[in-house]
Amino acid sequence: MIRILAHRLQVVLFVAALTACSYDGVDFGPTIADLEDLPPLLETAELEPQASFEVDPQQVIQSFRDLVAITAGGGGTGDELRRLADLELESSLDSRISDDEATQQMGRQDALHAIGIYEGYLEKYPARDTNDMILYQLSRAYALEAETEKSFAALNRIAREYPDSQYMDEVQFRRGENLFVAREYLAAEQAYGKVVSDYPDSLFFEKALYKYGWTQFKQSRYREALASYMQLLDLNLAQNKINEIDFNPSLPRADRELLDDVLRVVSLSFSYQEEKYYISSYFKEAGERAYEPLLYLNLGELYLDKKRIIDGSDLFLAYTKQYPYSSHTPFFHQRAIQTFQQAGYSDLVLKEKIAFVNRYDVNSEYWALQEDSTQQTLTRTLVLHMTELATHFHALARASKKAKDYRVSADWYRRFLKSFPNDPGAPQINFLLAESLYDAGQYPQAIDEYQKTAYNYEPHKNSAEAGYAALIAFDALFKTTNASDILALRKKRIKSAVRFTTSYPDDSRISVVELQTAQQFYEWKDYPEAIASANRLIGNKKVDKPTRQTAWTILSDAQFSTADYAAAETSYLTLLTFLPKQDKQRKAVREQIASSIYKQGELARDAGNHLLAAQTFSRLGQVIPESPKRVVADYDAANAYIQLEDWPTSIAQLEAFRKRYPKDKKFNDGVTEKLALAYSKNGNQSKAAREILALSNLPGTPERKRDLMWRAAELYQQD
């Protein structure tokens, strides 16, 4: 038995030494603050025993109990009693978080035992200077047992008897909490106020300041409450918990909820003032705050929640007047517009959208004073409003058909394009501008804008549509243009049409436009352009057969007109394939083929290439034998062989000519003369003489007849 007591005594002395050191360090582990605002079992989860035991805590407690028993109630100092109560209180906290019901019950017994020890200690040592610590622990124990009144009484005693207690900040805060719950707001204000005024570095300072403002609010002293909350918001701003218009995104949930409540009470305090928009005059007197936008926003939202639509939107607009150059000003203006939209106040929406653009656009003083980030954010809203305003007025104009209304919509479209020429929506806006001008009958301006839309941007959904619309606008303009200006206008239209067909070759309307273009160029005898247009049509697989036939017609005629006879021949031959055998046009086309071949022969002859000329002239009869031009071609072919001094071939050509055209009178004498020469050069003198005698029988002078007969006689002698 003696050994057991000795062992326990060693443990007690060891733990006593540890606990003595901990009291001197003023760290008593969990405080009363940990006992509030949470369910009893959960609130102790954060609390841990102060000492770090290397032995079973219950063994230590039992050792202290044995020591108290041995020393007859704690000896002369009572330290053993105090330390035993502290250990039992901490053990109670640990036991209550256990899942074991028996352990929890033991924890409750420990707390009750600790309460008894503390009360006995205070009776035995009522005048000790350190009794504030005992009362503090006793208050904790009472709170743990839900003895609220007794816990509060202990706190009041500390406040009354130990004004310099190291626990005074928490004591006053807890007193304030109890008084607040009891709705004794004036007394609670005084308790919180003690913390606020005397303990600025306390862990309870912010919460006390928060509840201090609440007590003032509850007493309808709204302006004083505002002052308290501004002090709290100043502190949160310094701690980077809030910025000008929002909370720090990383703010913990508890801090966020507290600040949400602060903003709600601040908004209510402002809303209860008789002066409309007291918030503006308040900061003129109290000094500006960086977080004013946050307060304006929350107050406005409070009005909207209470269905005070006009008050809310007017407050947002009041901010824009109070701070015309703030980076947040457009946000508040836009918030007012959204409010009007949601309420269905269309007239006010229109009015404020116009005001918004006029006030913040890229040419405004406001824009020039803002940083890039603000300008980028503002751009999105300006683009939205300018687009909506332009289309709104365009719709009105289409309904009214009034030119002035069209001018208004066009002005808005132009303003957009001037402000944001590189915006992704610029092509669409440019197209709508052109449409507005067209609807207004301003065709020249509409043409310009259609063409800009079609050709000055990267491809977009209205590119081809705009290009085609420009041509329609040209057609409309023709109806109001003086006759003297029509030709110049047609040239502009054709230029636009060419641009359309070359830019959008896959458009479904391409064949119509290209065909008109080709025909117009041919009419103007601009054959190179006509050829280019026709070739584009021919190369387009989507073009239908009738259009393709017309294109080949234009192409072949244009090639012929530019003396590209070889190409014309090929084109006419292709065109011929489009015509049925009974088609009356076939004769004309075949004749054009003959003409193309003959012209090729002429070109060769004129170039001195008599062999090619002879072959080409001869080919005409082979390709188009029925052509009236064949007689000339055959004659010219023979003549070309004579130029080559190919006498046998020329004789054959001439003899064939005579047989083919026996009744021909135009070339008969020439054939006779040329045969005479060819026979003579080829050594057929008698045949040559016979041809010369035939020539002598033709009408002529006596001298010519005599000479021919003389020449014939000479040839007969030579044979």
C-alpha cells in the first residue's frame, strides 16, 4: 500500500510541475469562446487538454485526488485542489467527444466534480488575487453543463471584482453575448464597447465590433451602427478580405457569412434614413472609402429584393453621378439598365442605353482616363448596347418608312464601326448598315457599304449575300440615274459583278451574274473581259446547259473578234455540240467555223507562211464543205501553192477548182491565167499554150490578143 501511494505521489509531483509551468504561461487551452455557438458535443472537438500526458490522464486525476485526500483538502495553498479541478474539466471535455456513452457520462461527472472544487476553493480562499482565473474556469465548467445563468454570474463577478484580469476581453465579449441574447442591448453594447475601446489587439475585437454595431442597430441608432461597421470594414479591407466591390475569392465561409451579414445591416441602416440616398452624403462627412462600390451595390440589391425597383435603379445611377470617373461607374449604369429591363420599363431602358454609349464610348473623356482592363470590360457592354440601339432604330424605320428614322439607325451602325472596326461583329453590323441605307433609298451609299461588307473583311456568313446585294442596289440605282450617267454606272456594276463572281465562285447565283457580266462586256466590245467571264462560267460545273451554251457563244464570238481565230474555231465546234441537228442556228455556227478557218489562212499568208496558208485554206472545204467561203478558200489555196512554186500541187488545185466550180465567173479567168503559168513552169507547154489561147479569147485590146496568141505559138513550138 505504501509503495502504491509513493508511486502516485511521484506522478502527482511530476504533473504538478508541468501544470505549474503552464499556469505561469497564461495558456489555459480552450476558452469560454470555444463553448459558444456550437452544440455541446461538437464545440469540444476543437479543445484539447493543456498538458501533454505521458501516462493515463485518469491515473493522473486519481493521483491528485489521492494527494488531496492525504493533504486534507489541499494543504495550505489549495493548489492541488485547483489543479485537480482543471484536470477534471479538461478530462470532461475529452470524454464528451467520445462515441462511448459511458465515457461521456464520466465526462459529465468530471465537470460536476470540478465545479464543486472551484466553488469550494472560492469559499476557502475568497480574497486571492488569482481568483479571476478560478472564476474563469468555473464559468467554463458551468457553460459546459448548460448552466447559463451561473456561467454569466461568474463572468459578471470577474468584470466587477477583477477589472485588470487577463481574461477581461473575453469576459466582456461573453457578457455581451449573454446580454444580447437576453435583448438587453444597451448593457450588451457597453460590454462589447469595452472590448472595442480597450482591447484592439484582442482575438475578440472583430467579433465584438461586429456585435457592437448590432446592438446599436437594435436600438435604432443606425448612424452609430454605420460608424461601427465602417470601422469593421476598414479592418477587413486592410486584411485583404474585401476589395472595392467584392469579397476576396479565397475568403473562408465563416468570414464570408459574417461579412454578408455586415453588409445586410449596413444596407438596412442606410435604407432607414429619411434622406434619400443618404449613403452619398454619409461618405462626404465620414470620408470616402475604397469599398463604397460594395456598399452601393448591396444597398441597391436590398431595394430590389424589396421590390423597390425605382429606388434600386436610381441608387445605381446615383453612384455614376457621385463618381463619374470610377472604374465601376459603367457597371452601376449597366446594373440600372438591367433593372429597368427586368421591370419592363422599355422607355427607360432605351434612354439609359443611349446615355451609356454617349458617356463611355471610345471617344469619351471617361474612356481616355481608364486603364486597359477597364476598357476591355467596357468594350463588351458598349458593343452590346450599340448593336441593340442600331437594330432597334432600324426596326422602327422599317415600320415607319421614314427617311429620318433610317438615318438614325445608319448613324448608330456607323458609330459602331468607327468605334470597333475590328470587332468580330463588325461585318454583320456593316451589312445591316448597308441594308438600312438601301431601305432608305440611299443606293450609292448602300452600294459602298455592301461592297465593304463583301470584300473588306475575312469571309463571314454575309460575305456573298452582301456582294450580291450590291448588284441589286446598282439595279435599283439605274432607275433613278440620268441617261448620260448610265454607261458609267454600268461599268461600276460590271466591276462589282466581276468581283462577286471571282470572290464567290460557289455561290448559287453565280451563273446569272457571270452571264450578265459576260454579255455586258461583249456588248461593250470589251472582249478580253467577256472571254474571262465566259471561261469562268464554262469552268463552273454547277452551271446549267443553257447557260453554258450561251457562254460558249460569247466566248467564240469574242475570240473571233479579237482575231484569235484558232481558239474561235475550237469554241464554235464545241458550241455546235449543244445544237440539235434540226436547230436553225447550226448553219450560222458552221459558217463562223468556216470564217475562223479562212481567217487563219489569211493570217498565215500575210505572215509569209504560204504552206500553212495553203493547208488552212484547203482545210476549210474539208471541215465545212457547204460554206460559201469555200470557193475563195480553194482559190487562195491554189494561189498559195503557186507562191511556193509547187507547180504540180497548184495544177491539181486549179484543175479541181475548175471542175468543182464550172459555172464560176469570178475566179474563172484567174484560174485560166494561173494554170497557164503553172503548166508552163511544170514543162507542160502545150497545155500552157491552150490556156493562153483561152485567155486571148477574152475581151481585151487588139494588142493584148496579139501578144497572147504570139505567146501561145511559142509554147507550142517548145513542146
